[in-house]
Amino acid sequence: NEADNMKHLVWNLEKAAACTARKSKGMESGAPKEKICMIQDYTGFSLSNAPPMSVTKLTIEILQNHYPERLYRAYVLNPPFVFKAFWALV
């Protein structure tokens, strides 16, 4: 369900932030480097098994409002045709 998916997302983001904060303590720059890399694998993706648009919107809202500037890099593996077409427009 949508609420459980969002809880799972937040738990993973908090765990990643805690790990990077712990590993960056004692680094020369002083400030923690709490940045994360995100990997999204679309193997087996189809529009029939895609999450509802409400989940996508809520995910983006959580990332923007609660984790600004945390993303270091995002990798997309096996992107579907729809993603490739959208990216070509950008």
C-alpha cells in the first residue's frame, strides 16, 4: 500500500543519511558529507505494473521537502521507452 511504501522510502533515506554522517565524521573538511547515490533499476517495468501517479508525486514531494541537496548522483538502469522519450525532450 502507498503509506507503507512511503515509510519504507523514508526509512531507507534516513538509514543512508545516518551511514554517510557516521562515515564522514572526522574528515578534514569538518562538515558531514551526507550525500547519497540513488540507483533505480527498471528491469521488468511496464505501464501495467507502474505505481500510481500519486505515489510518484508523493515520492518527489518527500525528496524535495525533507531531503534537499542530499542527492549526489542518480543512476537509471534499463530505462523504459517512456523514460527515454521524456528525457529526449529535456
